[in-house]
Amino acid sequence: MATPQHRRSDAAQNREAILAAALDALSESADASLNSIAKRAGVANATLYRHFPTRGHLVLEVYRQEVQQLVEGADQLLDDCPPVDALRQWVDRLAQYAMTKHGLASALGSATNSGTPLHAQTYELIVTALARLLSACEEAGSVRSGLDPDDVLLSLAGLWEIDPNSDWRSRARRLYDLVFAGLRP
């Protein structure tokens, strides 16, 4: 018989497996079924529904987790790299996020439209991470002073307009090279 701690550990592992499978499946297709996600995660449908009672709950949790990883990446990059390199690598991750999550973006639909609480919460997290990067770059003399992180993020919004089926990496680099040129002191 499983101990309560073992059951909690199994439940946590199942939850993580479901989230990973959902991220992969929803990134491939916004129409991925919950049955296919459960199968991909190696869990029963009942297990998936115990953790995420609706498709909306699952999609929103995948989104929250992805935003959290993007935000935490800013601090890790600042620990590992000079500020301007950290900023460049973070924006590269932002571009990759934008391109590889098109299916996820479609699945999110109206839940993250501008004006919803989730949009405001996650947008603020991203702007705050960018603000930390810009502040470190400003202190290092890599960017001009007084930059508004919200304006910088808005200038990068073109990343979400790039066709993910194109040579998006080259186009994204050209786009953020233009933005970075405007950030220089």
C-alpha cells in the first residue's frame, strides 16, 4: 500500500507530466484533445481531470508555467552573463517562445486577451523581468538611461507577427537588432 507521502509524490509527478505533455501537444495544435494529452503524459483521463477539471484550467496553467520560466530566465541570465548579453539572450528566448507557442496562443483564446486578469498578471511579470534586465544594462552603460520597459516590450511585439513556418530565427534577430540599436546610449 502506498504511503501518503508516496501518493503526493506520484500526484506531483503526474501533474508535471500532464503539464509537459499539454505544452507539447498544444504547441503543435490548439485543438489537441484532453484524451491525447493524458495518453501522451502516460496517465488515465481521470488523473488528468483530477488535476485539471476543465481544458481551460489546463491551458491556463501551462501558460502560467511558461511565463514563469521566461521570467525566471531573466534572473538566471543576469547571474550568468554580462547584462547586455543577458538582455539579448532573454529577447532571443522571448522570440523562441513567440514562435513555438503559436498553437498554445490559439488555445488560450480569450482567456489572455488584453484586459483580463490573467493577461494583466502575466504581462506585468514579463515587463518586470525586462525592467530588471534593462536596469542592469543601464548600470553597465550598455543601454541609454530612462528606458520604459513597457515601451521596449511593445517595440518587440513584432515577434508575435512573424510566421512560425518561415525562417523566423533570422527575421527575429533582424527585428531585435533594430530595437537594440535604438536602446544604445
